[in-house]
Amino acid sequence: MTTNSGITKEWVDETVKPGDDFFRHVNGKWLATHEIPADRPKDGGLYTLRDNAEKHVRELVEKIAKEQPESRIGALYNSFMDVEKIEADGLEPLLKEIAPILNSATPSHLAVTLALLSRAGLPQLFAWYTSNDPKDPKNYTFFLYQSGLGLPDESYYREEKHEQACAAYVEHIARMFELTGLAEGFGLTPEQAAQLVFTHESELARLHWNVVENRDAEATYNPYQATELDEKFPGFPFSQWLLALGADPETLGQVIVGQPSFFEGAAKLFTSIPLMSWKLWAVWTVLRSRAPFMYDELVQESFNFYGKTLSGTQQIRERWKRGVGAVEKALGEEIGQEYVAVHFPPSHKEKMLVLVGNLLEAYRESIESLDWMTEATRQKALEKLSKFVTKIGYPDKWRDFSALELVPGDLFENLRRTGAFDADWLIARKGQPVDKSEWLMTPQTVNAYYMPPANEIVFPAAILQPPYFNPDADDAANYGNIGMIIGHEIGHGFDDQGSRYDGDGKLESWWTEEDYAKFKERTSALVEQYNAYVPVGLDPKFHVNGELTLGENIGDLAGMSIALKAYRLALKKQGIESLADAPVIDGMTGIQRFFFSNARGWCTKSRPQHAEVMISVDPHSPDEFRVNGVMRNIDEFYEAFGVSEGDALYLAPEERVRIW
């Protein structure tokens, strides 16, 4: 048995009681002294692993770019790094992209242009993609979603707390029009153009569903035949738009519209708002999207707003980091193939499979013993659990990029080609059987996910490293950290949205009405708890949105509770019958190390501006509440650290939420 605890205590702040603020007790010294690097809005936690992955990817990319400059990776990276050519080209590449907008003489002509821009990888009025059909999860279908805004979310355009951000956004638009001279072609000053664009986006924002409404899997599943979109949403030529996109409506068949009221309203605006206003807005969407790839003056102004003003980041990332990011986005799996060959030993996969097996076993035991669930629902829940698919490290089959040809020395052409390649790949699979080997993240991504219509949990190679996963460490640290993350992802299968999908990934209720009412009662208590949380240093108006974060909070609470059960199972398999008998290492009991390891894993620090943005749009709670908000609902936490009435985190036993 190892004596390596897998944790270190140098950041502990003894002036903070565990029962008052466990997050700051474990991480206080780091939080008080750590300076967030100037080129990022947040640091700590996963960022250490992301830095490592980025460094490894840089080595791979730069080696390929040097030795094989004609390759896809080489052509894209070198064209991004060729500052001299980018500066010399000036505005020319952008003018080439916006010319079709300026030449659009009618709304239908502009609609076709918007589709072509979407094919080039530029966000436009409507977002679209293909993915597993939630009502027919064995096949891919085509989704249409609301889009069209330059600020993070529709709430920015209507909520008073975002007034300063809106004013800064209008100034930023004006400055960009001033630098490019593009407003003059519309007979406007930069300030007039900026105000018109903002007014236009505000009209679109009024139609947007909010972040909570968009979480509703049933409400956002609205099937239509592609050929009937023109009739259902009059005012916008959807058939022409789809054809230009590369998707023939006659053969496309059924499409899923996420927010029908947005499409209805946007289609009406397409004919009621003057064409000139639409063209100006379209020019702005191209300008803001391409600015990070252009000459330095535009790159800096784009960063000044989206980096400094919105996120508080002080300094733009080094060019190589941005170049690696561009290659990652376009050719992630091609890099991933090289990455895992060097950085993912097979032994990591074997140890992870043991962890996942124990987590699934713990979930099964937990579901079997739930006192609030009837037998009919319990059997369905167990059936779903038995059908979970686990993917670890990297895909069994890699995406084929051989049809994609990139051009050395032409960054904008490469961006257009990668956009079109992705568009054709997505459209071609509509109606096809789902490729079960597909991954939504690359192996070098430090993250994990649950995919409801596939009922699968996925753990890329890059997250399977210390401090999250240490194959040489004692079990307590691994179950408290990567074990909780595994449990969290499984928990998404049983959160307020994931629980609406059955074991085959079909969006179909498997609950009795009585059980679902009990489930809702428990989750609503969690909503109330999280609504009361405000990150340290922020104004109370920036409190957590318990509805928006509900799915992630259920995942966190379930993940932690079940990881603890799995840790118990692992001990039993080693002949240790109870938590009390677990070895004491580094002066800490097993249960203390379990919780400590978890809090250490979530140790992060954010700039206030970034924290404000994330409170509005991120379905995850701020990291301090992913620790404190979870721990206070778990009985064993109270026992491990002597938490009692009067401590800030104390909740009376009857107020503690227990779901899974």
C-alpha cells in the first residue's frame, strides 16, 4: 500500500476554519499570494494541466511546421505566424470577405451571402450543426440555433448590471470602424455605425431565449421539414440559405429548431429592418470574428475589448499560443494522434478503468438503496446505468483530414478552407448512423464530458495527470479528485436534463410522475441554496443563478457523494472495512485526504470582470462553490473536520440535499 498521499498542504490557511470556508482553508495562502498571469482571466486548477498540454502541443506543431511546411499543420501554423505578410496584406483579406455583403442588392442575395460566410467559419444570424438526434439517437440530424450577437449573452443587452459593458462595446465597435474606414461606405461616421449595429443586435437579443430556457432539452427540440421553413418562418429565404450552405432542403429532411420564436422573429426582422442595417451588421460580424487574425492594430483593439474590458486580462497571449490555438481548433485530432503517441502511457487507461468501474458500482448500490424512488423508476435508472459507455484517453478511430488542402502563406484562405471542410463534413453525415467512435474533445483537451444522446462519459488523455489523477498516489486523493470528476460526468446522466434521456440516449421520460415530482423537490432545494451564493469580491447582484447551474451542481453533488462510496468500495477490496480504518498519511485520515484533494483540485483565482461574465453565461458554479456548496450537503464532511452548528458552512441535517 502506498504512503504517497498525492496531496500537499503548503497552501493551507490555518486562520480559516474548515467549517467556515473549506475552499479558503485548503487554498488560502495560494489565493492570497498568487498573481494571475497577465495573459489570462483565470488561473489555477485545470490551467496547470492546460499549460502542460499547450507546451507539448507547441513542440509537436513547431516540429511539423519546420520539417513539413507544406503539410496541413505546417501550412496553417506558419501562415498564422507570418506577421510580416499579415501586416503587409493589411485590410485586403477582410475587404475580400466583406465584398459579397456590400454587393448584396436584395435581402435574399444577402441571405445567400450569410450562408457562404457561415461556410467560411464565420458566425452569423443562425448557428447550425449536426449531432445525434435526441429522439432517434442512432442517427445524426441537423440543428438550427439562435445566434447573431457580439456580446456574451442576450442578458447583456437588457440587464442594468451590464450597462458599462454595453457602453464599452459601442465604443469598441466605433473604434474598429474608425481603424478600418468601413463605416464610410455606408455614409456613416464610426459612432453612427456603432450605434446602429448595437441597436440591431439589441433587436435580435430581444428574441433570444435566455440561458435557463436553452437548457430545456424538450423545449429546444422542435422538428420541422427543411422544405417548410420558408412557410413556417416567413420573411427569411431558408431554402436559398440552406442551398448556399451546401445542404439541399429537398434532401435534408427533418431539422431541429432550437428556439422557434427566435426564428419567427428574426425572419420578420429580415424584411422589416432596412437592408443597409443588415449589411452593416453583417460587416461587423465578419470584422469582429476575423480581427484576431489580422494586423496588429486590429488584433490589439479586439483584445482591448474582449480580453481587457470583458475579462480583465491585462496582456494578449503570445503569438505562438494563439497560433497553436488556431491549429488546435481546425486540426485538433490530427495533432491528437501525435500527442497520445508521446504523452499517454497505456497504464493510465488501465487504472482509470478500475476507477470508473468502482464509480459505476457505487452508483448502482446507491440507486438500489434510494429511499425516495419507486421500484419502477429504480429499474429504469439501473438499466440506464448498465448502458453507460466509457471512453478514456483517445478515440479508437481518428478523423480523416486527407481531403483538406491548405495553402502555405495564405492565412485567410486557410481559415475559409477549414471552415468549408468542417461544414461539408457536418452536412454529409445528416441522416447517417452515428459514428460511435467519435469524440467531441481532442485527447490534448484538459476536460471531460457526458453526452446524453450517446449515454457516454469521455475522459481525454490530458486530464489524466496530477493533481487530478496520480497513478502512484493513495486512493483517497484519486477518488476525491478524478473520482469526483468521473462521478460528476456519470451524474450528468441523472441531472435535471440528462435524466430525461433513457439508457439508449433517447429523449424519452422513464420516470413515474410521483418520482419525478420528488426529484424536482430535491433539485429545487439545491437551486435555492446556490441562488444565495455570491463569489468573494463581487457585488451581490452577481449571485449564482441556481437554475442555470442546476445540472452542473447536481453533477458535482452526485459526483462527490458517489466518489466517496466508490472510495469505500476500493478500501473494502483491499480488506479495509470502514473509512475509519483507512491509513493515516501525512497526518490526515483517509476521509480528510479525500475532501482535501477535491478542494485542492478546484483551486482557482479569477479576475473580477471574468467572474462577472461567467456568472451570467457559465452553467458551472464558481469553483469556490463547487467545493463549499457541495461539502456542506455531505454528512461525512461534518465528521471529517468537526463542522458544527455556528460554522458558516453548517446546514441542519434536514436541509442537506441528497439526490443520488
